[in-house]
Amino acid sequence: MSHQSPLPTQDLPCVDGRRQKVRCSKTEPCFNCQRFGAECVYEDSGRLVNRHTPKSNDPLSRRVEDLVQNPSRRPQQGLKPVRSAGNPMETMTQNIQHRFSGQAATPEDGATDGKLVFEKDRSRYLQKGF
């Protein structure tokens, strides 16, 4: 099995590829020009191709490695256990009830008994008399 060397490639698309705003394979000749029998011309536009090197993440990498090796150093504040996603309205109601569990409720219009009913994406409160 013979191994062919890859075709030389350009940094920028050919002139026709840029003008027609089509994908250019950046080979000489490119696939589009070859397919349509057009002359494939590459120009040096004078601009640099964005070939940035990623910034070093050494401090971040060291921090992650330190946290992996020393779990006791992990910050614990503000972390809450993740619960399975159920009915969003029910979850929201439970969060509200938990948040205000220590506060006394003041019923309006004498409605003290009733039931909170969840339906698909909404909830409603049914009084005991219904």
C-alpha cells in the first residue's frame, strides 16, 4: 500500500472562493476550481491568518491539580446537593416552603384549609369547600 504525501495547502481561500463565498479546500488547485475548470489563483492579501497559540493555563492547571489531589481544600460554601428534576412547579413550591418554613403564615379571607394541586406546567390552590 503506497502512502501519498498530502497536497500542499494555502493559508487563505483562493480568489474565486472568497469572491463567491464558498468553501475552498485550500489545495492547488482547489476542488471547486478544479470541478468548474476555473483557474485557481491564490493571492497574498497581506493579512495574517489567525493562528494564535492558546494562552498558558499553567496557574489554572496547577489549581485544578491541587484540588484533585487535596479534596479537603475544596471550597464547601454555597454548595447544595443536586436533586433529580421532577415537576418544576413542585420543586419551586418546595423551595419556597423550605425558605419560609420558620415564618408564620397569615391567611387571607379566612382560607386556612385547602390543597395545592399541580398540573403539567401550572399549579392552583383548591379551598376545602370545593
